[in-house]
Amino acid sequence: MLEWDIYEVRPGRTPIVGVNFRNTVKKFSLAKEIDLLIDNSQDRECVRFAVISDTDVSSVKEFIVEKFPGATIEKVKGHIKNPVLSAMYCN
């Protein structure tokens, strides 16, 4: 079973909810051939994304900060199987 690393993106000066944020990041990851899941959080004011464990996410982080100034990205969990990003638990 695949293991995923989970990151939280918190808004900075630019909002990230309701501005096509998830779709923008997903299109970027597809273009760069990065396996990525992304969803709005229901328990915090953030968006979470997951990549297969040990994937280099530096290009994703740079893209997010460039497109959404002030956004902060933090790794919150590592090597999680079957994550549910909206509620931060595992199936």
C-alpha cells in the first residue's frame, strides 16, 4: 500500500479557499508528473495536500508561494496509508 506525506497550506496575504487553489495546484502537479492529492480541511482553516512519501515537494512549495504570496506550507504527517485530508485521519 502506498504511503503519503501530508502538508498543510495556510493562507497568507492571498486567500486559498474559493479561488481555484486546489485545481491550480493539481494542474501544476500533473504537468510535473507529481502524484498529489489535495482537499480543503474541515477542521482547520487550511488546505491539505499529500504526496507519495519521500517525494521532493520543493517545486510544489515554490509554485504555491509564487502564486499565493504569503502562504505557508508545513509537513504535518509522514508515511500515512490511505489519508483523509479533509479531517486528518486515516482509513
